[in-house]
Amino acid sequence: MVNLAEPLLGGLYDTLNGAFGSQAAWLLGHLLLAAVGFGLIALARNWSEIVNGAELRRSHATDALLFCIVTGFQVQMYHNTMAWPLFSSILIAGTFTLSLGWCVKVLN
């Protein structure tokens, strides 16, 4: 049988295989891929309702993109330059970026 789940899920598939065996891992992996696929289809079909219901605007997308860029730069600096653990780097960078964004929006 063709196994699409193994290359797409990577380590998760190996964990499923070790825990449940190859046949159950194949079944669970493909069910997981199908669930994600159907979820993405439902998201695409209802995107306008989601955006209108959550009142998302271009400024929200800009803020999210800027947050990801600034946080990513800091994580890169903390993790690679200073050799901090990855989780700690993400936590500190995210906290600092949120604090900086709050200072700019509220205190400005």
C-alpha cells in the first residue's frame, strides 16, 4: 500500500508506529491527514464568514506579520548566537515582542 502519512507526518508517524504498530499507524496517520485536509477545505469555504465574524482587518494581518518577523529575528539571535535552548528563546522573544507592541500601541 502507498503510505503518504510517513513522509508527511515524519516523527509523529514514527511515534504512532512504535506505539500501535505499522497497520494502526498507517490507518491513524491517514485519518489524521484526511481530517486536516477536510479542516482546510472547511476553512477555505467559510473564510469570509470567519473574517467578518472575527472582525479581522488588514491592520491585524500586518500586526501578526510584524510580530512573526520580530520574534523570528530574536529567536534566531538568542538560539544561534547565544546558544540558548529553543523553547526559552521562543518564550523570551515572544514576551518581549508582545511587551514592545503594547508599549508602542498603548503608551504612544
